[in-house]
Amino acid sequence: MKKKIYVTRRIPEIGIEMLKAKKDFDVKVSPYDRVLSSREIIKNAKGCDALLCLLTDQIDGKVLDGIGKQLKIVANYAVGFNNINLEDAKKREIMVTNTPGKLISKSVAEHTFTLMMGLAKRMVEADKFMRFGKYKGWGPLLLLGSDVHDKTLGIVGLGNIGIEVARRAVKGFGMKVIYTDIKRDKNFEKEYKAKYATLPELLKNSDFVTLHVPLLKSTQHLISTKQFKMMKKSAFLINTSRGPIVDERALVSALKSGEIAGAGLDVYECEPKLGCTVFDKSYFKNAQNLIITPHIASASTETRSEMAEIAAKNIIVALSGKTPPNLVK
Ligand code: DGY
């Protein structure tokens, strides 16, 4: 009998082709280019051996039971896996995998830098200034920004992405790096002349703070009112990890009161909603010291294709009875 695979949304073709190339696989892809409800996932994936899902799909015990006891693997098309209830999967002996490839860390590091540079050089403001015909001639004080070289970058979370950000910061921009993580990495410290710090020390001393931790109970609102107060008034916060790591209400109040200089966000607390906990929602539309992008840090053709290959490979290996390469433990 053929093994059934359900893919909850169209992903780059290469991954689908890898699955379809397996003669004993029956692959179905959702025909809609939108997020499916849990009910739709259950209905469409019922009886499947493998589910290839996205970070926008909420996968819990109810969904897993709805799909059925034959389900062996949930292959998430993302590095983050906070959309999957790991305990529920473990209880049912269902494997969960993610897609930490070689390219994604570099793509996310590039996006992190894009936000950093955009804030420092006031790129969005400058672009609007030109488009709205405000440029009347060169001026010595026109749109003064900040430099990035020789500044201190605080990296919160030293996984693959954090390391790629550090590499660009030190080798490309001559920045100083301090970092915090649950464990120290002495080799990293040596290679990048980086200093280990506690979170409060990092916040006090950084000109740019960039977040690269997974979303866990312990990292929810890791950056809130107390933490903003510790930061320099001239500092910028960058978040390309997961929205709920930053308390958006506290962020807006820190930006409004000038407690920090600006923020670059690619992720949001109630994605895709903007500022769901914030009283003054128009702030996101009008603030000059904020650059916001729609969760596209990994959105390059190369990276998204690699993610599709990795997710497909995880399924192929798991359904052959072996341990998939990117098992989330
Ligand atoms: C991830 O892989 O977790 C990213 O957020 C997807 O863009």
C-alpha cells in the first residue's frame, strides 16, 4: 500500500518533486495558497503517514489524533517549531522535524543586517523623503543617522543564526560582539573576540541588540519594560526570531518615550496582526524609528528551496523506518 503524505500549502516545487519521485508515495498538496484551519488539516490529512506543515499551522494533540494513529512524522517547513505541541507528538510517538539548512542562517543573518543598516542609515525615511519630493538640496544635518562600524552588537541566542550575524558584524563591519546564551562558547569567543554577558549586561552595553532565541515559555516576553529601561537611549532592537519574544506593548512605549532609538521587526506577537496588544495601533504605520517586514528573513528563492528539500528528505528518511536528519528533540 502507498504511503500517504499531505502538504498543507504549496512550497517550492523541488521538495514536492522529491516526494513524488518516490513510487510508493501518494502525495497531496493543498490547492489553496492560504493557511488551513485545524479542521481542514484533519479533513485533508486523515489517514496520512506524513504531514508536511508550515509555521502557520497549529499542530496539537487534537490535530494529530484527527489525522490518525498511522501518522509517523510531522515535518515542519521552518527552523522554529513553536507551532507544534512537542509533548503531544511525543506522547503519540510521532517524530517532529525542522529545516535548519546551510542557507537559512545566512539568509536570516542578511535580513538582520538589512534591518540594522536600514535603521542606522534611516533608509526607509530617506526613500520616502525622496518619493514625496522633499529633497530640496544637500544639507549638513539632513537625515543624520548612526554608523555601524566599531559599535557594539549584542546577540541574544548563539545558535547558527546568531553565529552568522556575528561573522558579518565582526569580519564585515568591524563591530564588537557581546552575546548571551544558556551556554558559553569559548571557541566562538576566541574567533570573534566576542564577550559573554548576562542579558542585563548585554542590554546595558549594546548599540544594537539582535534576538535569535527560539520561542519557549522561558523566552516569551524576554524583552519587556524592564529590559527596555536597561538599554541605551541610542540603541536599536532587531527581532527576526519570533514575535512573542518581545512585549510589543512595552516596545511601543519604549519607542515613543525615547527609551530606545528604534526597532527593526520581521516577526510580531499575534502574526499576521500588527500590534494586537498595543493601544495606539497607528504607531506602526507612522513611526519613523521602526522598520517592519512581513516575516521574510528566510524568503530567498535559494533558502526556501533548500527548506523544501530538507523537509522532503526528513519525510523520506522517516518513512523508510530510519531516524530523520533533523529530528527535534
Ligand atoms: C523559520 O524557519 O523558523 C523561519 O521563521 C521561517 O521563515
